[in-house]
Amino acid sequence: MKPGHKRLLALLLVCMIWSSGATRAQTPPTPLLISRTTAGAPADLPAREPAISADGGYLAFATQADKLIEGDRNAVSDVFLYDRRKEQLISLTPGGNGASYHPAISADGRFVVFTSLATNLGPQARLDPQDVNGLPDVYLYDRVSHSLRRISRTADGSAPNGWSDYPAISGDGETIAFISSATNLAEGETGNLYIYRRQDGKIRRLPTSAGEKGIPALSSDGRYLAYATQTGSTPALMLHDLLTGEAFRAPWTTAAEEIERVFGALAISADGAYIALLAGTAANARLYLYDRVLAQMQVIAEIHPPAEENRAARLVSISADGQVIAFVDKGELKLYERAARRFSQPFVQSAAFARMGGIESLAMSADGRLVGFQIAQKGISQVYAVELEGMQTEAALLAGWVSDGQGHPIFGVELSVSGRTLTTGADGSFRLRAPARRPITITPNKKGFTFSPAQQTVTIGPVGAVGLAFIGEPEAIVEEARKDIGMPYSLTRGCESPYKGCGGPFHGFYRGDCTDLVLDAYREGVGFDIQAALERDFRLNPRHYYRWRDARNAHDMWRYFAYTNQILPQQQPYLAGDIVFFDWQMDGVVDHVAVVSEVNRHGVPRKLIDATGVIAENPSGLAMELDWKPYHAASTPGHARWLGYKPSQRLDNRQPILVIALDSPLVSLRVSDDQGRAIDASQIDIPGGDRLATALGSVVSIDQPVRSSAWYFIELNSKLDAPYQLGIQLIEAGQASAHRAWQGRIAAGARLMIPVQLRQEQGKISLSLLLAPP
């Protein structure tokens, strides 16, 4: 088919989809004017920025109109809250001496957060003596207690040294995100995105890169924060996981030159699984949908760019489950239903709206049944709400996550949900659509783990139930480690195989060393075979260097947990069951491991179970439970916590790979080829090259190294006198065909250069060193 014919066919299909959806509703919905006086007259000054609760029961908006309620005489923009059930309108900022705007609302309509220039909001509407900066601040209103407080304040209550604006709020009102130019709201990190926790009143700053930030969008469960940022000609969609602290950039599916800006605010589903946004150029724009679980960006529709650019305009909204997207195109409200892949225009037959201007902003309830929108009527913007026909459903979103209670998700937890079984993903999350208005019981299960709570029973409303959190603790690891107490220390286990017991009293063995105790505890406690996992990791990703490919070697065990991102810094709190690693020689090589058996309330170890051999504290040499001492803390590079992570994705391991691994936190590694290209901490210029940083050093790999060069130069540099361990492997057909390893020292300010020559003969590659390291 010719390209022109393909384009014509695509346009015809789009027209068919739009036309079939547009005629689905026989009777156009009747909009309800929200920005009205008690007599029903429209506001006499613009009403803007509708925000809507999850079930559509409450709408918040901002307006300069002073005739909507009695006594409104402050002649500035106020924030109002409309109760649809009571048909009641109240002002949240009565008598404010400055404009209030940009409202956002919690799922049940209890909490409303907004920006204000006023200095006399709060208890008894008195002047706030500490709000003296004359700049916008963020306020939180509680509908139940009728309280109002400024949340953009420093730890000592003093005024921030910059403006604060564009707040977003989680469904339960517990988490609030906002942008601020202030630098004294929180210590540490850099950036202008802040998170406020209502429970403790604390503010923390998110680490973000430079550039203009768009309005933050916060998932209803309070876990995911999305925003657009622009540092150059192309904007970026960023997503922060507030549970784990991780941040990542979503990829575009469109050429960079076709995306110059993001129009208005983003929209995010209740559990952060989907993000909808409008982006493009001044001439062309598209509706995009990002799927976080699949890490895919999809173009939903071609649209017309907004006539006016307004970063605060909400031109797209998404239902809690991500199934319905409402958006503005040419000033018209349009809907997209993902399951049916169907577009519709609710007002296409409405004569009343034909006489009005275009929609300027919108908000959709989480259940997808109600849309609030801002539209010009006789030249003045008004806020309306309309119920959408055909959006009723008997199912709603049920979603949550399982973690260790310290921000680390647990993968592979099975959850029994009223007869169905779910399994948590790599981010610890679970989601499904469940029958609404019925009690649902969720029970987590994973071998060796206990969970808090043991189960949860919720009755799902039409808006769903999200943010259901469980905490898992691997108590069986410590129980099984204690069964090895009294085990004689030995590098052999008294059986033919060190991995298969033969009837001994210690998990089938007669003796063992420190790594054996850890292997026993994890294999029997939680069903996790560390040696099998290490071998699987090497086969799936031969770029991971293992000197012995044996988890009975303490440093190889460390490598496995480092490569799979399960090593925590020594400063992070411990949990019972963690594997603690030790570098007694302080040479960058792990030489001992133990199992933490008890921690205090601050996460500091109190005791550990250890197969030490004969030492001063343990003259018998038998495995025992020891007190945690200062020398333990001084000698550990970190601890590992198994969280059930998936194995690495299978990569092409048939091609030859050169792997160079350095273990020493004080020594830097640089690899260059005979054409001057290099790989180090700041660059990866060699074709097929990659670099992986570990807490104790780094690993450089080069795919098909002979095709790129015949000579490579390994360079070690150190500012201090330091020990190091260096390993070189040549991988062919997934196996190590050549291996060199050294341990040594490098003097302060010295540089070691090690030339490596590769030659290929009859399909085989040979590796030789012109000069071995000292």
C-alpha cells in the first residue's frame, strides 16, 4: 500500500471511531452551574480552576466574584467549596486580604489545598505575624474541623524566603506536593519540589534537576508524583516514587522536534499506573498516555494546540483506574474510553453550549461519572458540572503495595483477594478491578514472611480503594539461622557436596563457615537459594563479574546482592534477617558475613548470628549469637536485604565480552582502546561498552571487544595509598574462557597502566597481558 493510501485509511478509521462514539448518547447531558448566587445567577466575575472530589460530591474553585455568598466583600479571588448533595456553597478564605487560587481537593472532599497571597487566613482570621514575605503560600483547609493552616513554612515557623504554589494532594489528604522557590523550607537536596506530610507536619525537598517544573500531579494513593520539566527544547516527563525515593524519566514515542512543550497540567490515575498529558508544538499537539507498569508512551489522539498557553490550565483528566480520559480539544470536552477504544463528545448535541465559548479547564471525578469544567459564558468564565451518561460500572480499582516498612518494595508476594490470587510486581504493587460496594478481603502470603496487617477487609466504593499497604518481615530467616548455632567452623561441610546435606545436625550438614550459615538461613527460611540465584544472574548477564561464581565466597555473595540492587548503605536502618557484610582488612574485598538477629527501634543492630571461627569473643569457634560492637559498624560496607527481586533480564550472552572489575572504593578505573576512546565514571565512548558502579568499585564490560580494538589499556589511579583487587575475564558463549585476578596496593598519586592484547584465531579469542600489575 502506498504511503498516501495508508494515511487516508488511518484518517478514515479515526473518523469512524469518533463518529461512532459521538452518537452513543441519545440525550445530551444537562450541565449544572456551580459558580452561581443563591438566586441562581451566574458569577459576575470569572470563576476558574475547578477541582473535584473522587465521587463528585464536592467541587472547589476560585473566583473574584463577591456576590455568590453573603458578606464576601474582600474584592479579591477566593476559594469556594460546593457541596452537591446539600447544594451549599461556602468560602474557604472569607475576608482574605490577598487573592487565593489553584485549589486541589482530597478524594472525600474533606481537605482542600490552595495557594494564597493573603496574610490573615487561619484561626480567627487574624494576621499571621510570621507571613511577612508578601509572596504566595500554600494553605490546607479541613472541612470537618473547619481549620485552615499555612503549610509552606519553615521548621521554626518563620516565613519562607520564596514563593510557594501549584499544590497537589493525595486522596486521603495525608500527602501534599507543591513547587516553591524558597530555599529554607527543608534541608538537604536541591530542587524546588516539596512534599508535606500532614501527620507530622514535616516538609522535605525532592532531589530534582534544574529547569522549569510543570504543575505536580500526585496519585491518590500518595505514592507517585509526576511532573513535566523543561531544560532545553524538548520537555521531559518525570515520575518520582515517594515510597522508594526513585525517580525516572518517561520515554517519548514521538520525534523530539515534534514536542516543544507540555500544555497545562498532567493527570495521573489513582495508583500512578497511568499518566495522561497533552504535548506538542504550537502547530500540532497530541494526547499521550504513559503506562508506568509497561514503561510505554502511547499516542491516543491528534488534537489542536490550545490557543493560549497556561501552565495552570487542566486540559486533561483521568479516572481512578485509568480507563476514561477527559480532555479539551478546540475548546470542546472529549472523552476516550480505553477498554472500548472509543471517543465521544458529550456536548456535541447541546444547543446551550453552542452559544458559549470554549472549555478552558476541567476536572473529572475518580469514578469517571462527573466532569467539572470552566467555560466562558457571555465573556465571563463560569464553573459547571455535568454527569456523564454510560460511565456507570460495577467494578472499581483495588490497588496497593507490600514493602519492608522502610521504603523497599517486596516482589513475589501472593495476595489472596476473595478467591483470586495476585502477585506483587518488582515495585511491590498489586492492582485489579473488583466488584464495587462489596466487602473484599486481601491476605498476603510469602514463605518465611509475616505481614502487618495479616489481612485487610475493605468495602470498595464506586471510586475504588487504593493505597492498601502491607509490611512484610522475614522472621523465618532468623529462626533458621539460630538452628546453626553451635555449628563447628570449617571451610568444608562434612558432606560430599557443600550444597546438599547428608544428615548432619545443622540443616543436614556437620560444619560450615560464615557464608554457609547465611545460605542455610535463606534457603530454609524463605526458600531463597542464593547460590542458584547467583548462577542464574551470571548466565542471564555475563557482564556481571564473579571471581569464583560461588556464593560461599563472601565477596561473590556481596557482588550478587550489589548487582541486583539489594545492598543498602551502612547508614540505612537494619532489619532482623538482613545480611551484614564485613571487610576486616579494609582493602575493598568482603571477607565475612553474618545475619542480623535483633535491632533497636532506630534500626541499629543489637545482635547478630555469626560463624566466626575462633576469636577472642568466641574461643570455642562454634557459631553463636553475638552482641553488635563498634568494630562491626566500622568494618561493614553495607548490608543486604532480600526483597524477592526478579532475576536480571536475559541478554545476548553468545557474543564475546571483555569484563574488567575493580574492587576498591579509593581507586578509580579507566579503560581505553588503541583509538583513544575510553570508559570511566564520566564517559562511555567505546562501542559496546558499559559501566556498572558498585559500593566497593566498578565493573567495565565491552561487547565484541576484538571488533572494536585489539588493544585495551587498564588504568588505575588513586589520590591515597590504597589496596585494590582487579579481575579480568573474557566471556565466550556464556562461559569464562580466560580469567586473571590480582590483589595489590597503589601508592598515593600513582597511576598503574596495564595493556591487554586480544587476538582472534580460528574463532577463538586469546587474552594476554604485556605488563602484569604489581
